[in-house]
Amino acid sequence: MIKITKKENCTGCHACYNVCPKACITMEYDEEGFLYPKVNYEKCIQCNLCERTCPIIHSKKIDNNPVAYACYNKDENIRNQSTSGGIFTLISENIINSNGIVFGAGFDKNYNVVHTMSDNISDLEKFRGSKYVQSSIGDTYKEVKKLLEKEKIVLFTGTPCQIGGIKSYLGKDYPNLICQDIICHGVPSQYVWQHYRDLISSGRNIKNINFRDKSTGWKKYSLKFDFYNGQYYKEIGNKNAYIKGFINNLYLRPSCYNCAYKTLNRQSDITLADFWGIEGILPELDDNKGTSLVFINSDKGKLLFENIKNNTVYKGVDIKKSITFNPCAVVSCEKNKVRNKFLNEYKNKDFNELIELYTREKISKKYNFIFQVFKNLIKRLNIY
Ligand SMILES: Cc1cc2nc3c(=O)[nH]c(=O)nc-3n(C[C@H](O)[C@H](O)[C@H](O)COP(=O)(O)OP(=O)(O)OC[C@H]3O[C@@H](n4cnc5c(N)ncnc54)[C@H](O)[C@@H]3O)c2cc1C
């Protein structure tokens, strides 16, 4: 049976939880705010299906030939509501128009992030936009399987580890399943998010949260909370404490620092990302309103892109060049040296001050390092 001896080896994908025939695995939060499987040994019949289904224990190698596009949705309104080019919505609309079902990450009524499904275009807005928190999968893999067996077309979207999870859970290819992943920086803790959400809302009822509000531009996006009393909170991402902590890797899941899914040869059919560096690589597709980087990874992905491409502005790009400014496609984030210290302290200290302190240290170390490199170079050149 599944036993988590090293937390770094569990992505929290929920495959073991969903596959257990006796429902004797529960997913429980650890003290950092990440879900891990817990086996009820009294109910367990030792069938070992959980271990056999784990996508990390039984990793899969993909031999494909992905191609990349820079692309954005021609619908300005949808593009504005989306994180990058609004391609997720186009793909999903195509699936729903074919009588299919879409699974993705949305907020629950308390603004925790959870996976659910939708068969309705007007309901797709709940999945639209990146939520920088690990989404809880719940029973969605079981729901996907039931729908696939009823011959429904299903689009499952999520992080690469969630795609690895559903593929392992299903154990075979279904022609009516399409998977879309994202290039993923890493996923933050639910507990840190809940703490920050409560700090910002301070008792006010939340109407909406947008992690990537574009009213200050796509590259200089803001984190925005809207409240029912008409008030709002908005702060530029690179000044906002939560986004700074996320980008500086202060509260990512342990498995994200050594992610098993960093590759261009992905299990998904289609991959979506922000096209960072577009202004230098394809300036004609950059208007600071958000451009997506899209990888087509399989024949299913190719067909889907063929179906939507006329509703987009797009251009092919060399895949290796496309990730010049997006290393998260192929490399894991470095673990911040003060991560564990931060996670022990944040509940009892001023959140903004702590982030300022721990991200400033990192920045000053970086500048110090650059200064030392220059100093050594000048010495070598005998300039002084
Ligand atoms: C945690 C996280 C880290 C990311 N890191 C990077 C990165 O390093 N580089 C990069 O280029 N892009 C990254 N992205 C992806 C990027 O921000 C956009 O989601 C992507 O470009 C799609 O944009 P869109 O405009 O087409 O659609 P949007 O409507 O903005 O995207 C919606 C899609 O994102 C999915 N989604 C939203 N939140 C989550 C979540 N918490 N977990 C799983 N799926 C989620 C939805 O299910 C849906 O498929 C990240 C996204 C997330 C959620």
C-alpha cells in the first residue's frame, strides 16, 4: 500500500485516493497546508492498487514531437478576463459545443481552489484565470471515468502532475479524453493562501479574486480582490506580498522543487502558458494584453488547435526558443533557503513584513553575487 516516506515524492495528485476500491484512503492536510494520502489500515485489503497507480513510482516517458505557437483569442473581452491569451476558453467552448464536459480549477464558496466540472459555456468563467494555489482534485478522476465510459467527450485541465495523476488512474487511453496542462511554476500551500485571503478581506464578503488583473497591463499585472460592499483591493504583482512569496518559492509544495514533470515531452495533448519574452521573440504578437504560448503535443491536440485557430491570432515558433524566458517548462524552481522558516513563522508575524524581509535578503544576495562576479572579472583584467 502507498506509504509517503519522503514528502518530496508526493505531488498530491489524488490518483491513489481515487483508485482505492475500499475507499480506505483519505487526503489530509499536513501542517504546511498540502494534501497527502492517509491509509486506514483496518479497512485496507492490501490489493496494492494505490501503489501500482502512483505516477511517481511508475513514471512514464513520452516520445512525441511537440510544436509551439504564440497565440491569442480574437475575443477581446474573454482575453481580458484570462491570464494570457484566453486560449483555455476557446478550447473549452469547442468541447462544450461538441456536447462534451470540461474539468478545471475554480474557487469554492470560501475561495479555496478545487477541481470541478462544467457542461455549460456561461459557467466556464469559474475556471478562467490562474489561481496560484494547489487545487484539490477530490473525486473528479472517478467522475471523468464514468463520463468517458458513457462515451462523453471530456476535457481535463490542470497542472502537469494532475494530468499524470488522471492518466495513471485511468490506466488506458480513451479516444474521447483530451488533456490540457499548463507550464507550472509550482503550487503554493492552501494554508498560506487561506491566511492571506483572510488578511486582505478582514471580514468583508469576497465577490471575486483575480490573481492576474490586466487593468495595469499584462506584464505588470495586479492581484485584485473585489468585495460585495463595493470596496476593492488591488496591488501590482511584483509589489504584492503573496505574489512575491510565490515567485520567490517561499511556500511551494515540497515535490515542486524537484518536479518529475519538467519536460517538453508532456503527457497532455495541449499545453498552455504565458508567452514571456514575446516582445523580443515575436513583437508583432505583443500588445501587452496577453499572449499565450501553446504546445501541441499529440494528434488530438493538433485537431483541437485546427478547430479553434481561426478564432485566434497565431504564429508558429521554434519550441526551444519559445521557452527562453520560461524556464519553468523544463526546470524545477530552486527551494528558497528560508522556506521552512517562513512556514513556521508566518502565522504569528506580520505577513507583509516577513515577505519583505525574506525576499529582500534573496535580492541582496543576488546583487552581492553579481557584484562579486564583476569585481573578480575586473581584477582578472588587471583594471585595478
Ligand atoms: C499554479 C500555476 C503556476 C503557473 N506557472 C506558470 C509558469 O511558470 N509559466 C507560464 O508560462 N505559465 C504558468 N501558468 C499558466 C498561466 O498562468 C496560464 O494559466 C496559461 O497561460 C493559460 O492561460 P489562458 O489565458 O489560456 O487561460 P486561463 O483562463 O487564464 O486559464 C485557465 C486554465 O488554468 C487552469 N488553472 C487555473 N488555476 C489552476 C490551478 N491552481 N491548478 C491547476 N490548474 C489551474 C484552469 O483549470 C484552466 O485550465 C501557471 C498557472 C498556475 C495555475
